[in-house]
Amino acid sequence: MDEQAGRRSRTDSRDSGDAYEPYVGRWSRLVAREFLGWLAVPPGRRWLDLGCGTGALAESILTLATPGEVVGVNPSAAYVAFARDRLTDTRVRYEVGDAQALRAPSATFDAVVFGLVLNFVSEPARALSEMVGVVRPGGLVAAYVWDYAEGMQMMRHFWDAAGALDLVARELDEERRFPLCKPEPLTNLFQTAGLNKIEVCAIDVPTVFGDFDDYWTPFLGAQDPAPGYVTSLNEERQAALRERIQATLPTNPEGEYHLIARGWAVRGVR
């Protein structure tokens, strides 16, 4: 996919909080819970949630980590407004800002986290350098991304079917476009940033779809690469893609689709 199309897809995703929730927001909340349990940050700490999106990770931090404060930063004013409407807890505040040019003073936070964002940042190394700069010595820097290469099964089934029908779709596949969806490049990125005690782990959460429409309808939301691709197709090609995916998705006797969403989490200490 060309850079202009890539920017358009990312912008559509950021500016459509209501559409993001049924697409992957419901699954990202499950990953966030597992991620925070793995981090095990003590209560009362100050958190920075970069690329906070619709507030899924911040909400989980408030519920599970007993923070003193959470600051969420996102480049989209629409997403920030969506998050503010959802969360009114006095411990959290949201700001419009760029992860690659943070305005926070140095050594401000105890934990800085990136939830499902690194693949969409134009310069991940620069963003990570900003994260390291605002965390206190001994503080934690952590992130998680979807395993687009294999373990994010709702995406994998989609792109395998789309690529079989259309060569153009193969170039849009997140597995090809997002190199940070695997353990080794994540580890290398954190090592390059000068972090210590780096660890990577897989987080698997179940994604259950009650029927095929439950799976398919979120792809019609015109956001992110896969839905953007669907809405670019005419009615005939959409129907062909739908039929191919439906034929290949594993189903149980009740007509449900039980898939797995895998995220890769990485953490390091400043």
C-alpha cells in the first residue's frame, strides 16, 4: 500500500471511536487486562498511556492497577473526546498530542505504556525515545501489539481470503506492513532505546463471534486497513470476499466462531 493510502487508513481509524469499539476495541480490552497483570506495577504510581485511543487501556489501568494518576495522549481530538466522554474518573486526564514529541517534563512518570500503537507510529524508535525520556529512573516502559503475522486470527482469516482473490490485498496485509508484530523486532527496538531487563511475552485472548454477521459487520466500518479495503470494493467483490471468508472460518455446531487474538507484549526498565 502506498504511503498516502496508509495515512488515510490510520486517520480513518483514529477519527472513528464509535466504529473502532465493535471492530477490535472489545478484544483490546481483554488484552489490556492481561498486559497489566503481567506488568504488576505497584499501586499509587503515575502512568502515561500513549496513543490512548478510545481509553480501553486507561480504563483497565484505573480498574486494575490502582494508579495515582493516568495521563492519556492521542493525536486525534475525536478519540480524546470519545475517551473523555467514557471516563470521568478524576484520576485520569486526556490530552491531544504526538507520541513522537511529548510535552511532558523529563522523568515524570513511573510507567509509560503503548497499547496497540507502535505499528502505526511513523518513527517507532523516536517514539520509544520519547517514552524513555519521560519515565523516571527505574520506571517501566512497556507496549503490546497485535500478532498480525499469525495469532490475530480474525485478521489472518480476512487477509488470507482477500489475498487469494486480489493481489492488491496482499500489499495491504498488516503482516507485510507491520514488522513490529513479532518478538524479535520488539526486543531489538527496546534494546536500541537503552532499556534494561527486557522481556517479551505472548498474550492470547478468546474472540468469540455469535455468527458470521457478528464477525463481518465490523469490517464495514471504513476504518483501519481491512475495513478500508472492504469499503473500497464494489458490491460483487465484497460478496465474493464475504463468501470466501465464511467458507474458511472454523465454526462450531451452534454456528459460532471461536478464534484467538494474540498480542505480543514487551517491557523494559529505564
